[in-house]
Amino acid sequence: PVTRQEMAVMVARALEISSGRATNTYPVEANLRRFEDQVDIAPWARGAVARLVEEGIMSGMPGRIFAPQGTATRAQAAGVLKNMLQVLGKII
């Protein structure tokens, strides 16, 4: 299984390669403050989660949480990949 924060890191790395924009240019605290469980997001994943949230690729779960340790479902993974391809302009 892959956690939601692990999925965020993998997708953010793919975006860095595809777009050329570094993940560390996104405002971490501003993008994560909306999540009540932001302190549970691992330090190594915070930048990636912030990027994907700002770009609309990933969002939180009901109750204003991100659930970083939660297992990513197939449906969530498919949605994230679709959103990433839209951000990159590969699909409409």
C-alpha cells in the first residue's frame, strides 16, 4: 500500500521533471494550514503536499483533514493522475 503523503511525493517529483518548477517554491504553511492534521504530515512530504494542494491535484478528506498516513485508494490515485495530467496540459 501507498500512503496519501507518499503518493503526493511521487506525483510532485514527476511534476518537477515535467514542468521544470521546483516543489520547494510553493508556500508550505499557507497551503497546509487548512488541514487540522497538518502536523501529522511528515517533514519529507510537506512540500509535495503543499504543491499538490495549491495546484488542485490533491485535496483533503471530509472534516478538514489530509489523512497523510491513510492508504491511497485506487480511486484517489486515478483522480490524482487525471488532475496531474490536466495541470500539465496533457488532457482537457
